[in-house]
Amino acid sequence: MSDLLSIREASQWATNYLDKKVTTSNISYLIQYGRVPRIGENGTTQIKKSDLIDYYKKNNRTKEERWKEQLGQDLNWILSFSEYKESETTKHVHRLHPYKGKFIPQLVEYFLDDHIDKFKKEVFFQKGQTVLDPFCGSGTTLVQSNELGVNAVGIDISAFNSLISNVKVLRYDLGDIRIVVNNITKKLIEFLSSKKNTEFEKALSDELKLFNNKYFPSPEFKYKVRSKEIDDKIYGPEKADEFLPGYKSLLKKYNIQLSQKSNEGFLNKWFIQEIRDEIDFVFEEIKQIKNPTTKRIISIILSRTIRSSRATTHADLGTLVEPQTTTYYCKKHGKICKPSFSIFNWWLRYAKDTIKRIKQFDELRTKMNNNLFKENEKLQKVT
């Protein structure tokens, strides 16, 4: 075989070389994030087998080996759940809304069921029994208990935690949710038609694409950063400053208002005025929803949208150090990025994703007779 491999050939070769499954997505990740250099352009992407060998020789120690070296050989590696993909640890309704500090559903399954570790000596709950989670957070225990046929009671002091936990285990009229989402979306489009922020954001995105393709070509730029051919701590901010005059020119052209009259309070500090106006508009529409369960789930969609629309960098979503209202060099993505100037795309994305996740959970949740299910609903209600 030639030293040059296609992505598919590389995945097959790496699977044999490492004696474990290596997918085309795994190889694409290595290319995208600059772990190995790409040869050729899109459609004819190739990589050198020798580059793969060099990479795997340097990075082929398993997570288990690295962690046990730090924490000791008696570490119960089963509880690392390292074999699960991110899509599995955030399956169906578990990702209806971000929540800091939540544990993965597989941890609940470990204690409620024996299918994860067949050598486990004890299973603590059987189908039909009841589990109490006195600090239920975002409801992971409630959801997995339902899926495994175990009743669950959740308690939490936080009103928001109670809301999101209940939202995850409720049953919905998906048709009604779709109708309400479509109606709000149409009204939001009408609301935005009189504003310039969506036109501005498109124009800005077009300019950024041209600029990033020139100065931050992917994945070549990331590879050069990793190989220390480029110091992105210097190069990135320099290019961000170079782009800034064009950004300010677009702000002026489209008359975009970034700051609010007051900088006091969380909403005024972390949301530009244009986004604040859109949030208030959708919030007023949600107040008019008559179906209480639909109203709850739509409010979670808006909350998730609001979180992603804050004036912050992509690397700062969880901590919120300082508001970011200009374009900036984003180390996470290896290019110049921008803050959000409209909630519209986030709203569409999360509405679609929420409906998909509810449907997925409906197909997995425990099937009970009506009387038992009504009782189970009471048990699952967070107080």
C-alpha cells in the first residue's frame, strides 16, 4: 500500500495497527484538529501513513493507563465509562438543557441495572421499586429510572432544577409543540423583518469566512500551531485587531446597537440590546401558550437559546469572565469568531433538537398501564 491513504483507507489501516475500531470520523477528527497534516483538498483528502504512525506512537497510551498511573492500579475503570461516545452520555432528553455538574446516565444505570457490569455483585433496585434522589439536579436519575422501569422521587431546592427535571419526564403532544414552535418562529421572522441585525450578521459571517480562509485555513493552521510553526497567542490577536476596523464599519452601516442604557444586572451585562429585544419578544409569546406542558417545554427551548446567545467567547460559556461584543481570536476553533447578534438560528436549532429528543425518549420510556403510570407521574414529580 502507498504511504498516501484516503480517510477510509486510513481508518482500516489504523484499525489493524491498533487492534481496535478506528472510524473514518476518528481520522477526520485528527485532520480537522491538526493532529496529522492533510494532503490534498476537499474531496481528495489524503494523509501519510508515516504521519499516522508518528501520531499513534506518541499518543497510543490509553486513558486507563494514564489514569491508573496517576491514581493507582486499584482504580475501578468500569466507572470511567470511557467506552461511551458523547452522544451516548447525552442521549435523548438528558441534553434538553445544559447543567453544570450533572453525572452521566450510565452511572445511574450502573446502580439500577446490571447490564453495564455483569460481574457486579449487587443490583440495588428491581423493576417496579422506587428510588429517591434527594438532590436530583437536572433529573438524570428520574429519567433513567423511568427508562429502566423503576419509579423515582426527586427533590431539589432549586426552582429551575425542578422545572427542568419535570420537563424531562413529562409526556407531550408533539403535534401541539410543532404548531406552537412554528407560530412563534413565524412571528419572530416578522419581528426581525423590521430590524437590521440578521442582515448584519450575514454580512459579517461572509466577511469572516473570507478572512479566515485566508489567514486561518483549516486544518493547516491548527497543524502549524500544534507543530509550533505558528504561535497563535501572538498571531491570533494580531489578526483579530486587523479585522476589527471592518467589523466596526459593518456595525455603523447596519446601525447595530451593542450596549444597553444600563449595565446593571445580568441581562443588561451579558446580552446586547438587539438580542435582549428578541428574547423579550419570544418570552411574551410563550406567556400566551394555553397548554401547560407545551408551555414548559417551550420555555426550556428559550432558556437554552438564551444561554447560547450571551455576549461571551466560545471558550467561556461555562464561566463568563467578561462580556465579548467584538470579533475575537477563538483558540477553541482556531479562527476569528463573533458573538451572537440574533437568537433566531439558536431558536430554530434547539426547537428541532428538543422535539427529536422527546420523541427518542418516548420510544424508550417504560410502558405501563394507565393507573400505574398516573401513580408513577406523581412519584416522578419534583418537589
